[in-house]
Amino acid sequence: MDERQRAIVAVGVGAVAGALAGYMFFTDQGRRWRYQIEPALEDLGRELGHFRGTLGKAAGVASEGWKLLNEAFGEPPGQTRYPHQSNPF
């Protein structure tokens, strides 16, 4: 995809986004629809926040698991078996 095609796609996406925003904010039907979906969007945001917290806890558990494995193999902290690899967590 060359620069011209990217520009055309960007203009098209911008036009669609602008038309959707205009419909949602400046028409009665758009406002009603927006008011109907707002609670669902708030719920989605809350669930994504909970999911992010769960992922953080899982990463912490995985990190502790890596530490325990390193200790079990007798490797000093901070040293990896394969120096070119980084700790995934």
C-alpha cells in the first residue's frame, strides 16, 4: 500500500467516523441510541478494568513461578539460563 492509498483510506475512515459522530450527537434518533448504549459501555469499561486487574495478578503469579523455578535449579537471582532471553514477566 503506497502513501496515496493510505491517504485515501484515512480520508474514508475519517469521513465515516465524522458521519457517525454527527448522527450520534446531532439527531434525535442518534441521541436516543447513544443513551441506550451508554450503560452497556460503562459495564464494558468496568469489566475491562477487572480483566486488567486479573491479568496483573496472573503476571505476578507467573513471575513468582519463574523465581521458584530459578531457585529450584540453583540459579542466582537475575541470572538466566540462556543470557540472550529475557524474563517474560
